[in-house]
Amino acid sequence: MNSVLVFVLGLAGGSFINALEWRLYRGKKTVWDRSQCIRCGHKLGVWDLIPVASFLALGGRCRYCRKKISWQYPAVELASGLGLYYLALNFPPDLFIWLAGIFLITVFIFVYDLKYLLIPHGAVFLGTVWALAGLRYFDGDFLTSVLSAALMFSFFFLPYYLSKGKWMGGGDSKLGLFLGLWLGWPLVLEGLLMAYVLGTVIGLALIFFKRATLKSKMPFGPFLIIGAWVAYMWGETILVWYENILLM
Ligand SMILES: [Zn+2]
């Protein structure tokens, strides 16, 4: 697959994700409506909508009201472009298409949870259906994947249920279902462990630098998503490496 084309498609995907985040949060039904500046409401032209390039050319400001545009926009575009590019380099075309879908859905959930502390149910539902479709197509180990998904779901659902939502948000269990289905066993466990390690390190760092306290709400979805991707890409290698250490 042409890697430049994939990169450009990823940039465009990231741009669409940015627009969708805001529209979903504001409850706008018109997903395909023309984009507008979120500050002044001016409709954006073609030259305002080129991923990354428009942001740089305009010095990170709206062409019409000169208010600052969040760095989230070019960052999400670039991450989507580079992510798809990397996947295309490492996987055959059919597997790439499946993973590209999962990647863009996880980028969407990542940003949404980070910004609004909410896991968007629609995106998780879409991801679950997409993961199931891929499992069927690639003749994946269906039973193991379903069991992994059930395990992840209960792992998050129990504390949520017992604490009535105080320790854990309800969205994490649904996200766990989607990721568990996609990763299967034992990657699901590796992803979960990595999410906890990363979450703890970043949480402590934020407290240390006085950017957060123990009572601050921290979204867990982004950590789960990073953990899942690290497990998917390098989980097998990490397991072999770990076994070698144990056997030494
Ligand atoms: Zn504006």
C-alpha cells in the first residue's frame, strides 16, 4: 500500500476526528456539516482545513477572529497520519484496514476521554462491532477473545458497581470490552498492566509537579488505549524477553 497516501488519509482522518469530537460533545446531529471556527462561528474555507499545514500557515490562530486554535488539532492530525503510516509499514493490506479502523476509533476515544472525562458510547459500540467483524474475517480465536473481553468488562464493572461510580467510571468497562475483544489473551492482560503502570507514573508525576492532587479526576481510557497498542505491537516480544529473564 502506498505509504504517502496512507499518511495523507491518516491526516484527513485526524481532521475528521477533531471535528467530530466537538460536534458530539455539543450534541450536534449534523456530523457532515461544514466546519466552523469554535470561537467566532465563521464557516471555514478549503484553505483553513488542510491538516497541520493550515495551523502552521495561520500561526495557530483563526483567520477570521485571530483567536488561538488549540494545539490538539494538529497533534491529533499528525498522530493519526503517523499511526496509519506505521501500521501500513508493518501489516499486510487486509489486516492494515482492520487495524486502521481500530486505530482511528481509539484515537477518537482517547481525545474525548482526555478532554471531557467521558468515554463516548457510540465510538465504543462501533469499535466492538469492528473488532468482532475482524475476528470473523481473520478467523481469530473467537472464544478466547470473548472470554478476554468478558474479563476486562467485569474487571472494571465490579468496582464501578460496588462503589456506585465513585472509584471508576462506567465507560471504562465498555471500553475494556472492546479492547479485550480486539487483543485476546494474553495481550489483554499485558495491556491492562501497562495501563496501570503508566497511569500510576503519570498520576504521581502530576501530583509531584502540583498539576493534580489525590482527589483530581484522571481519565483512565487514554492509559488503557496506550497500553492496548503497546501490547498489540510489542506484547509478544515483551513476553519472550520477560520469560528469558525468569529463566536466567
Ligand atoms: Zn474564529
